[in-house]
Amino acid sequence: MRYDCLSCGACCRTAHDGRILVPAEDIVRWKRLGRTDLVDALVPGHFSEMAFACQPDGACVHLGTIDNPNACRIYEHRGITCREFEAGSWQCLEFRREAGLPT
């Protein structure tokens, strides 16, 4: 089965504060790019790293655009954790199960 992130978004919808970690490399990169807004919006995560904050429903604050509710508003500048996440991986399938989606 082929998984399309733009038709799913489960990994970003079941984020819960502190789950989508942001390594220090991303923070340095964003500061170099002048995206201090991204750095200032981070919250404490697990393992002494920072993380993306979440909306009240548990979804990542960057999830959803006018055109697609599953698209990332900071896609061009998304963090390493998001860039390296693989559609169809065991983690993807776990998020889909948690969201009640077919695996």
C-alpha cells in the first residue's frame, strides 16, 4: 500500500506537546534564516530537546493550510524530525492505527 502524507496527516495530528522533537541543528538553521518566529514558538520536549507546540486537539501548530488540512505551513523550513519521517514506516503505521486509519 502506498501512503500519501497530504491525504493523511496522522503523524502531525497525534503529536501532543513535546512529541515532535526539534534538534539543535534546526534551531541554528532557523536563526540563520531569520526565522526566530519558529524558534520562539517551540516548547520543551522530551530528552532535553525542544519541540513543536500543539493545538488544543493535539495537532502540530504548523499543520494545515488553506488548501489542505494535512499540509505543513512551514514545509520548506520543517525540522529534521519531519524531513526524515518516512511514509509507510513502522512509526507512520503506528500513528495511522492511533488515528483509526487503515494500515
